[in-house]
Amino acid sequence: MTCEVRGVRRVPLIVTEDVELLDDLLRLCAAAGVRPEVGHGPPAARGRWEAAPLVLVGDDAAGRLRGLARRRGVVLVGRDQDDPGVWQRAVEIGADHVLMLPDGEQWLMDRIADVVEGVGRPALTVGVVSGRGGAGASTLACALAVAAAKAGRRTLLIDADPLGGGLDVLLGGEAVDGLRWPAFAQSRGRVGSTALEESLPQLHDLRLLSWDRGDLASVPPEAVRAVLAAARRRGGAVVVDLPRRVDAGSVEALAQLDLGLLVVPPELRAVAAARRVAGAVGMVLRDLRVVTAPTPGPGALEGDEVARLLGLPLAGELPWSGDGAGGVVGAKGARSGWGGPLGRFCAEFWERMPVGVDEGG
């Protein structure tokens, strides 16, 4: 696979005359899904040296590259762990890193894959969790994802709650083709972010990773870690619908969040339940904020009071649907474009968040 960005081939440049080292570097490039350019000395065309997104220089070739223009993205690759001179050679060619094989193979393969995928700023990743059952966290997660996509952000919605019934159903896309969690249950190491994106169902201009209607009730934490890392590398926005219980899988998801939203109805009993959830989630996630889900009637607490009782900052108050549906959005919300007060709430949320618009889609 060769990736191009606006006509520029995003492939590494390898410079070495060491046949065994070249074989190893070609193998790592193949594993990352790219066919590199190969040279045996100073690039014949100066532009090749300057334009390549990553240059892998064999230790044998370092001396022949002295005097070339300094640039970022140069890795000096060798094998002799005990050679003190390798650091001096790295300085002479302006290398960012010194890497020894075979110990550094995984790091180097990940770096090559990042270059191929054009990895830039990671996605702002927001998790949503209910303080008690039925608080509306799944609805908020869907609405946040739809709002991010409407604003032009590259958006991926991840259903991390296997007992929630599936966000594809909530979004009205249970029949849309694409992979669900069971297809990723054996994922380990690195999952390609582009491959992940292209394999998932597309709904409301966003990509969705949900559960199917099968019996699988969890995936290994290694798979959660690999999938979330791939989602973040895509850039834009990632929204994760979290379960209330904290297990090995949800810990992996929490560890990759930038921000968590705890949805709490403004009732004393709900606050008491939410305190337990906040205690467990807060052991992993530093930035946890409260979103109140108002219910009409006497005795409802103010949002500021809910936040004070929980000892957390208030992120906002969700609008009441007003149609007796018993949630933060009306019963037709999932099929009607996620507009209205809830849509406005979510649009304003993203306006406050430092997420760069990714026009890559």
C-alpha cells in the first residue's frame, strides 16, 4: 500500500548498504503496509532526502551522509548495542533517534505506520458514563458524536458498554453494513487507523463501533487498548459510551480519555449512586465533569448543587425533552437528526473544546 497526500507519496526512505539490515527494514515496512524507497548513499536527488516523511539510515551509511541539510524525521538504525560511537554519528547527521535492532522493532514499525497514515494531532476523546441507570449517557454520547460530525469534525463513536443494547440501534443503523466489536476481539498490538475507519458502519456522517446482537459480552483489554489507540490516531473527535462498572476493559478505555462526562439526574438518590461511579472512574481519569439530566418536578437539585455534592466541576445541564418520554431527548430523537435543544447543547459543548476541524472526513 502506498499512501499519497495531495500528490506526495508518504513512504519512508531507507539508506544503507548493509544487506541484512536492509532486509530487516524492508520486512518492518511491509508489516506496516508500505513499500519504501531505498538508497545506498546520499540521495541522488536532494529532494528525496528533504521530502521523505521518515528517513531510516543504517549505521554503515552515516559517514556518507555528513553535510546533508539537517531535517527532522531521521532515525539512525544499528545493531551493536555496545558501540559508543553511534551517538556521535547520530549527532553528525542530525538524527532524531538512535535505534538498535532487534530490540526496537516494535517502536520502529509503529513509527513507520504513523508516517503511512499521516498521523498528526490525536483526537480529543470524550467519555460519557451514567451516574445511575437510565440517566441518558448513551443518548448524550450519540448526540455529541452527531454534533461533532455536523460541525465537520472527523468523528468516531465507540460503544464500550456491551450490555447497553447497541448504539447502532439507538442511531437507527442496526442494519447498516460494517464490522462490530466481535470482529476486533482478537486485536493486539497496533490496529491501522485507516483500516478501522473504513471497516465501520457510517451513520449521520460519523463512524460507529458498536456491538452486534450476538452473545459476546466483553472483549479483552488488549483489544480495547488497540482499537482506542487507532481511533485516537485518526484525529478529530472520538466519543466513548462507557459502562457504569469499571473492569479491565473499561479501565483501558478510561486511560485514553481526555475528558469524562458523568450524567446525573438532579436527585439525592441519583447523586448517591453517582458518587460511587465517580470514585471508581476518578481513580483512572483525572478530568471528570458533571452533566445534569434534569427531570421536572418538585425537589430537583440545581446543577451547581449536584456538582458541589460530587466534588466535580459542572460541564452543563441537559435540556428536558418535554414530551413525557422520560429522557433527555424525545422518543423520536434517534430518528430525527438529533436536533433541537439537545443538539444545540452538544454543538455548544464542541465549540468550547479545543478540537481541530479535520476536513479529511
